[in-house]
Amino acid sequence: MTNPPESHVAGPASPPPEEPSSANPTETPESGSTRCGATVESDTTKDVTEAAPSDRPELAQADNATPSNVSDAQANCATSSDATDSQADAAIAPCDIDAPSESNTSSLDERLDHLTRRLGQLQRAVRNQRIPVILLLDGWEASGKGTLIGKLALALDPRGFRVLTPPSAKEELARLQPLDRFWQQLPEQGEILIVDQSYYTDLWRSLGKKGASSRELDANIASILAFERTLVANGCVLVKCFLDIKRTEQRARYAELTRNSSMAWRIDKQDLHQHRHYRRYRRIIQNILEKTAATGQPTRIVRGRRRKRALLEVLSQLVDALALAVDLRTGSTTPESDPLVRLIPYSFGPNPLDDLGLNQTVSRDVYESKLRQLQSRLRDLEHIVYRERIPVVMLFEGWDAAGKGGSIRRLVAGLDPRGYEVVPVAAPTETERRRHYLWRFARKMPRSGHITLFDRSWYGRVLVERVEGFCSDAAWQRAYSEIAAFEADFVRHGGVLVKFWFQIDKDTQLARFEARQATEDKQWKITEEDWRNRAKWDAYELALVDMLRLTSTDSCPWTVVAANDKLLARLSTLERAIAAIETRLR
């Protein structure tokens, strides 16, 4: 459904026609919530109708109507034909709460009151213990998500939670990656974020309207799993609920909304499309929830027809998750091992910094001639990537005094300043330290068609923070996997990522340090911290070699720039940037 409009409200829309069916629709009994815990492992591409046979209990049945045949071109969702219905049903655990029936109003209200008070207590506990919390609330249109969020808000201290709503059409057009708005809105430590329609909704809407190949679906699922593992591994409480209603119930609610002229604007084309193709969406949703249950963070399917009971079930899930997180922090429960922590072997194999030819040089005449040519070509490419809506990221890492700043200046000298941004990276602020370390970089990632240059980057986690002890061993070891997933997602969705390491030898660094100290206009460039870092050269080089080995991939390779000669380094940087963009355009 659309968000409240800013001005004119359209008139009521008519409910969509029923999808043709070969059987008369009948109601089936409502059950409690279920947990989607089955993982589809087969790589065989099948019709999506096999993903959730009509007798499965996970999602509400399509009113017992026989599903019409849906082709791969229509649904395009990979499924497994290996698991039987009984195996799939066995993998779905029933809700473990002891909820009274809706007819027993006093008992239901008592339980709601108890859970509401308990949620308030736990909110204060997670704030004191600095635990970030995310509640993903997805579901069918008109399933009652907005009403439920409103009820949850009444139970929470408004100073300690936020609600993330779906983006506007303009925001949707400007972004590229499916996960970028969620990275940018991560809660700080001690804060609760309620997400109204998450990346799951984005995915099944896309599949329902445009379809996708089995490979594309699996890639999207992999991105979601990596994102959720990163959140959980960094101490975030993640609760996922899906509000499920039958098609007849959805139709009745649509009709109720259209009869109210002040509410009719809430029904849009997407809502009508979803209702018209309810069976297709149901199969797609079931398949996605099964595949993404592999993280150990299954989605709780909540029956949404009875609103009070739905609220009870969501409250119960949230309260149980927060109580467990608080117990883990207080030591009353033993935590599981961190699946993202990698034990890093030290100094194995050939050194990727060897045989760089650091003493190569280029003459000033050749440099000036090639510089103008390369800058002109990059300027042309800037306009092309803007037209093609391709985001470009270039990150610059290297030893102190290696010439990163000079190379950045020559790279952007011929560009339109409206199309690029240079982001200098310093120590994180207090606000940034209260969130995942990638959050501050995700907020600066470029919009479609723009270029962002990071002067130092997220690799500080595995370099300076590792060497200086600014984070735990588990944190920097976990970062290799987190960074790889973050970068791969950006590139897979069409972005260009170029990573530069500027390499110089110790003698060259010393000469440049001394020259800066002797030149009044450059003395501001040299600090005591530079000298301290130089004293730890060997420790930094060990961390550097690990970084290059573990984070240079086929899609996101490192370019090690021989930077003893600044002029040659500038030309090499421009040539590599141009080559990366041209490769993407091909």
C-alpha cells in the first residue's frame, strides 16, 4: 500500500476481479503462527507451483482453489522437487505460545497487557545494555501491518524506537542496491527499528511483476543471508514476522477501504496486481521464506485475520527474542560461536607486494601528455555513467605519504563536480561507533549515475583497528566476510568498484616525512601519529598482506599501485579507473 499522499487524494478504486479458479473457494480453519524453517537445497529449476503445494500449511491457502498453471516465464522462482510435502511440513515448527482464542476476550486482553508491560521492561534493558534490535514486519497488502505497528508503538518508549517506511517513488529511482536503504537506516546500539515492508517485500514484489532466473533469485537470497548474518554476528536482535491472510479476507478488506473515500487512496496498482495474482505471489513468498530460513533466523508466519491474536503473536516473538538477548549479555545463557569469525593464518604463500617494480619512473613530458588524455576520457565516461545510471566507487588506501591525495586531485580535476563526491575518512564519531562500522560508509555510497571516492575506507577495520587494538580480534576477523559480502552486493547490482593500495618503501616514506617537516606549507601534513604508525610498519604490513589476500576477488580485485614515483602512480590510477568503467559498459 502507498504511504499517505502529500496533497491530492484520489477517489476510491474498485476491488480487483477474482482470479479464475477451477474450484469453488471455501474457508479453511485458521491456525496459530508457524515458523518457516525448511531450506530448499535443489538447484533444479522448476515451476513455482511446486514450491508450496496446495496442502501445505505454511501460508494461508488460496481458498482451496486449484492453482492455475504458472510458467517459469510468469513466476521464475527456483524450487526443490526433492523434498516431499510431509518433509516440508515437518520442518515448520508451530507457534510455541499458549494464546487464548479470540472469543475468550478477557484472557486475551490479560495476555496482551502482560506482554505489553514486559516489552516496556525489555526495551529499557536493551537500551541499558546497548543492544540494537530490528523487527521486520512483512505481509500481504491489507493484512494489518500498519495497525499492528501502531499498537506496538503504544507499548514502547518513543525515544527508543523508529519506524522505517517504504521509500517514495523518487527515492526508489535514485537507489540501486536492494539493501542500501536498510544499511543506511541500521539502528544504533540500544535502539529498536521496526521495518514496515522490508527487503523481503521488495524481492517478492519484483519476482511477482518481472520475474527472475533461478541464478538471480539465488544471488538475491545470498545477499539477504549475508546481510542478516552480519547483523546477528554483531549483536543485533533480528525478529522477522509475516502477516498472512487469505485471498477472500484480503478482498473483503480492499472492499472496506474503497467504501471509505478518506481511505481509498491506500489501494494502489501494486495492491491490485498482488490480489489478482494471489496464488503466484503465495508460491513465491513461500519459496523465499524457506530459502532464507537457513540463517537460523526463520520468519514467523502470523495469521492476520484476527487482529488481536496477530498482535499477541508478534509481541510474543519480540519479547522472547529480547529476553534471550538480555540473558546472553548478563551471562545467564551461553552464546553460540560466531559463524563469521575466520582464523587468519599469518604470513603464508608469496607476498602480493613483491615484484611491484617500485623504482619505475615516467618523464614529466610523457606524464603531462598522458595526463590530459586520460582526464579527457574519464570526463566522457562520467557523463556516460550518469546517463546509464551506473554508480561508481573508488577507494584509496595506502601508506602515509604514499600520494593518495595527489592522485585523487588529478583524477577529479576534469570531472563535473556535480557528479562526484570525495569522502575523507577519519576516526568514527560517537554516533558512528554506536552502529555497525559499515553503516557510515553505506550512507555515503553513490546514487545511481554518480561517483564517490573514499580517501581511506572500510578497510580501516582490518588495518588500523586491528593493529592498534581498537576492536576485538573477533571483530576484525569477522570483517573479511562482511566486507566481501558488502562489496559483492554493490557490484552484482551494477556498480563499479575500484580499490587502490598505494605502495611505497620505507626509505621513500622517510624522505617524504622529512621533506614535509622542512617545508612550511606542508608541515600540516605530518603528525605524531604518522611517526607512530611508521614505527609499527611490520605489524601494518602483516595486516596489509592478509587484507590483500582475503579481500581481492574476481569481481572486486585490488589494484596495487607502485607509488615511489608520484607521477607514474597518478597515471596508473587514471588508467585503472578508466579500464574498470569501460569494462562495466561493455
